[in-house]
Amino acid sequence: MTGQSSVEAFKTLRLKIAEVKQVIVDTQAIRRKLIESLQELYNIVKRWAAEDEDAARTAAYIAQTINNIAKAYDEREVDNILEEAKKLLETLKAKQRGEGV
């Protein structure tokens, strides 16, 4: 926050939080498309899995990848973190106002 007033710094932080939330939305859409594509690939490879050990391994790997992608990112957790950050910023802002900073 060096070189900026407290008000400017808080505005900058709020903008950054809004940017992160947009990235979350964009990431969710990309992740959803990726999972859909992997699901289609899994369905194709799964047909061969009964006859081919390598296909079975590949199908299992694709399924594991889908599961990992689905679990790797919890949007609600990030939203909670951002909300907590906002609350902390507001508390700090109020404190600075009260102290005349």
C-alpha cells in the first residue's frame, strides 16, 4: 500500500477481489467443458476396455482425471475466503478511520 492513500488501496483491493471472482467464473466454465470432453473420451475408450487391458487402464486413468478435476477446485471455498478478506478489509478500513489514519 506504499505510495497510495488508504482509500485508493482499498479500492485497488476491491477491484482485485472482483477480478479473482471473474477468474473463478471463467475457470468453472473451462473446467466444465474439459470434464465433458473427457467424459466423451472415457465413453469411447470404455467400449474397448473389456477386450484390451491397455484400454481398461486408459479408461481408469481418464475417470481418475475427471474425478481429480472435479475435486481440485471448490468454488464455494474460494468465495468464502474472498468474503472473509472483504470483511477483514472493511474492519481495517473502519479501524483506520477511527484512528484518523
